[in-house]
Amino acid sequence: MVFSGEAVKMLSRWLGGPATRLWAFVTVLTVVAGLTFGCGKLNRGGPGDNSPPEVFLVNIPPDGTEFSASPTVYWYGTDNDGRIVRYDYAVVLASTVDSVAVTLPGDLPPVDKFIAFVLNDRYPRWISVYNDTTHEKVKLFASPFASECDSTTTVIDGDTVTIPVDCVSDTVPQYFFIRGIDDRGASSKVKYRSYKRRNHWPDTSVPEGFNVNGEYLSLPKLSDSYSGVQLFWSGSDRLDFRPPTTPELQFYARVYGPFAFTGPHSRPTIADTLAPNGLPRAPAWQSANRDTLQGVWVSDTTAIIFDLWHQADRNPDANEDSTVTRTGWFMMVVTARDDAFIADETPAAATFKVIYPRFERKVLLVDDTWYGADSYGGPSCDPNSYSPKCNQDFLLRMLKAVYPESDTLLDFWWRSGTPAPYEPCTFDTTRVRCGNSEDLSMLAQHRLVIQISDDIQNPLNATSENPPVQATLMQYLQAGGMVWIIARNGLLVKTRMCDGCNPLLFDFCDPSKDQYDQLACQYFDMEGMWYPAWRHYAIPKNVPGLASVPASNDEFVGASLVTQGTGLPPVLEVDTTRVKNKFMDATVLYSLLNGIAIPGIPDVDFIVRGSKSTPLYTFNSWRPQGPVPPDNGVSFMQGKVIAVRRVGPDRAHPLYKTAYFTFPMYFIKEDQARDVFINMVHWFFLPFSQS
């Protein structure tokens, strides 16, 4: 700033004497200094220049480091006259830098030429980070081609496959560039480091959690209880990541099918996922990003698929009759890729069976009783004995009473005689099928399954069965099926009989209890079940050769209807002739002891039900009130609920129907049993709104 001569004179007169001049001089200097700097900015016509920020790379990781996984790079920045609002970084192959630099003028090193002439605001590989970030896991490039690779030969789903082992890629040199951008748009100088990466291919696998031998139903999401087809996969990158570090893998999963199912050993192979022209078939399903619904690479290791068969129907190869139940193979193929986006060269594959249920037939009757070899009785029914043939003839008569003209809509399935050396099916192979466990594809063809079991030592939840009957029935009910179980001790496992035991309660609805039973609790609304314990009595000395005999729970002689308006018979009575033929020993021995002929059936349980089921019948004992030895009192079982039925999961959202009877119908007088079958089957096939 320049002052005129007149201004200087006026300032001298104003300063006055010597004492004042010193302080005045200081004041003037302060004013002049402020005016000088202020005038300088005003002379440039703006708010002042913006100094660019500075960015510094921390010595982690150091320049020239070689990695086998994506590293975390650290930096920091400063800005003297503002703040840094973001950082931009980029990773560029050293080969790219060199090839571009040779075309640029000047004698600078290639990387400096690349920074000076190529890196700018429009450079497409900049990655921006915000919120004062000072470090980032940076994905380095790795070569997809293996330079060192051993291999092994194995068989996957019938195909002989050569699998690379411990494959490692070539070393890939590259540069990491970074810059800072301040709040007024100024950019710092670009800083860089040189890094290298070698890479091992990841491994893809199907974990044991995915049951490749299981059966799955292809359904829309009918209810919360149907969990769909659940797929599982996993991966590892054990040579690039050391425990406990977890690799950052992504997966591409796809499902192909359906392929023809001609038996359990007819699984398709990986080659079947290719069309005749050698190109991959269109998958029935493939993984997709849950947020964008685009792309195929996901970080998930599981997926739930609904209505898989209908998705596959979009495939022109899947044109089949959709009015009948269809069973076919599907194949899941999964590929993992690592943090360098290098994909596994050997995808994991697994085949599984999928059933599209159509319920085109009416009734499947399953006799799940494990008959002993000595009780089989041959191909005919001896009226003086009890055998599978007797029971079969009885059940045929029951269903013929319901559907007299519908032979083609009814099926019967009898458990094969394992471990006994016989096949119960041999006496009538035209109508009857054999099996060791429930076949879900057979159940899916039928609207109603009637499950019979009269073997108290092998209930329906026996853990030796694979798959368990209950798991199969739950899948069937989730699809909208209907199940009627008629069984003595059908859901319990009795391990002992003891003298003077109290009746035992089995709690089906507490997952912490050994007796937890999801089928009984959630689908039949049975919270528990009691069975009457046996008692032992000394045999009088006038009965030679015997010391004691179990007795006293052979007391079921019938049932009384408790819910009116069902059309069911009001009273059910046992057929004493059949009871005697089946339970002769206990009846005769007890008669010898007490002079009382017992017409009752043993091991008939009573049900502790919830609020969603309807009680049908209660227990009638041969000793409804005392005094009758040995208890001299009213039977504990008298009046307890022994038959229930339910529309589930609730009447507002009806999906399935169930019923449970704890007493065998074969030992009920046949005319009464026939009325029960007619009315129960009629109820099952009523529309939900009328049930």
C-alpha cells in the first residue's frame, strides 16, 4: 500500500509529542500491516487461494511387498486451509503402466509419466472412500493362470475329474496410487507404492449340512412351516489365508434340472449340465445379489428356493404332464472365487431329488407295524390267529366301504420284514408295495395317508430309521397333505416295564426334553402322552412253573364319543374274539390269578392335547370303578382322551388336516370300525371351510 505526501503530514501532526509518538507508531504499524495484507487480497479480486492437501503413505505395508492375499494399506492426509473430504485410490498393473509410458514423451520414469499424463479426474479406476478413512483393504490383481500346479484324479457324480492341487499363480507386479481431495475440490499430489501378488486357487465344497440323499418338495411358500429347498455350500483358501483369518470368498451357485429319475442310482453327472451343442444349459435357478437382484456372485453360503420345479418349467426340456406328481434329479453346481476374483477351476457339485406333489390319488394306507417272523401267518388269514394278512384284509374292507368303486385311487404299503427274513408284501403284489421307510414321492401322490402301527416296541419315532418317519410326514404336511395315525405307543419308546410304576408322561413340546416330538406337538397339537404302566403279580403255587406274570394294563375295552355332530359312532366296543386271539396269554394268566376274564387291549395311551385340536373319543376301562383288584379303585385311564383331530396350522390359515387314534381299529367291532372309517375319511376330504 502507498501513502500520499498530504496523508503523511496529517499523520505527523496527529501523533503529537515524543511520549505519544511511540505508542502511536505501534498502532500505525498494526493498522498499516492489516491494511497491507487486506489490500493484497482485495487487489486479487477473490477470497484467497486454496492450498492443495497433502497425502502421505504410512510405511504399512512397505514398498515392494509380495502378498498372497489382499492387504490393508494405511495413509493419512493434511490440509492447512480446509479439510480433506475423500481419498481416491487405484490399482494398476505394472505391465499397463509400462506399455502406456512408452507412448508418452519425456525422460521421466514410467510410473511418473503415468501419473503426469494418465491419472486425472476421468481416470475410470479411481475408487473413492469417505468419512476420514485412513486405511482400506485393497484388492490386488492376481494371475488366473497357474504356473505351478500338481493334480489328482477323482470321481465326482460319476465323472472322472482331474483336480488341481496347491495351484499357485505367477507373481503379478502392480502399483497402488492414492490422492486426497479437499472441501474446495483441490487434489493432492498422487503418491504410490509398488506391490506384488501371487495367488492360490480357492477350493469349493458342499458341506455335510446339505443332505444329498434327502428328498425335497418343490412348492411355493405355502406357510411359515415350509422351509423350501435349502442349499448349502462352502469354500476355503487355505494356502492364502492362515487361521484364524477368514477368507473373503464369493460364490456363484446354480441349479440345473430336472433330470429323469429312474431310481436312486440314476443320478445325473456334470456332463448333463451341458446341452448337445456343448454349451451350458440354462439353469433353473442361480444365485443373485439380494440387494441389487443383479449379478451372480454372492457372499452367502446358503439359499432357500421355493417352487423350484415351476422355475425349471421355463426350460423347454422340462415339458411334462403337470397334473401328476413328478420326481426328478436336480444338480447344484457352485464355484468359489477369492479376493482377487480368481475362480476355482473345479466347481463343487451335488445332486438331490425334488418332488413336485400333485396329490392325484386319494388314499395311501401304510402298515408300519414290524411284524415278527412268528406272527406273519402266511398268505391267508387264520381266524384263530393274528397276522399281517388278517390286518390287511380288514383294512381293505374298511376302505372298500368308503370307496367301493375306486380301486385305482387307493394304495397300500407294508413295511418289509427287516430284520425278519420275509417280505409281507409277497401275498398280494398287485395292490401292495414294500419299503423300509416312508417314501416321500409316494406320499406326494396321495391326498390322505393313513398310518397304522401296532408294534409297541418300534414306534414311529424310532431313531434307527433313515429318514425318520416323522421327518417325512412333516414334509408331506407342509405341502398340504393329510395324515391319520392309528397306533398303540406310536410316538413313545418304552425301555422297561416295572412293578408298581406310575403312569409316565412324555412331554412332546419341550425341545430340552428327550421326548420332544415336533410332529406330535406342532402338527397334531398333542402336548404329551401317558401310557399305563404294567404291574406284576405273584402266581399262586397251584400254577406250576410260573413265578410272576405282567398284567393289569390290558384294560381298554372301548371308547365313548365326547364331541357331538361328528357323525362318528357314539360308543366303540372291542371284538372280544380278536382280542383273545391276539392277547391270549395275558388274558388266560390273569383269569387264572383273579378269576376274571379280561377282554381288554394293553398299551393304549391317552393324549394330553392343546387348544387347537378337537377331542373325539375317551378311554373306557373294563374296571371303570372299584372295588376291583388289584387297585380296588377307579381306573386311572377311565375317561381320558384317546382320539383327536385338527385343521392346521389354524382355521384362519388352513393348510393340512391330522388325526390321531391311540387304539387299534382291528380290535373294534367291525361295523363300528367301518362307521369310523367312513366318517373320518369323509371329514378329511371335506373343504376346509366345512371341517
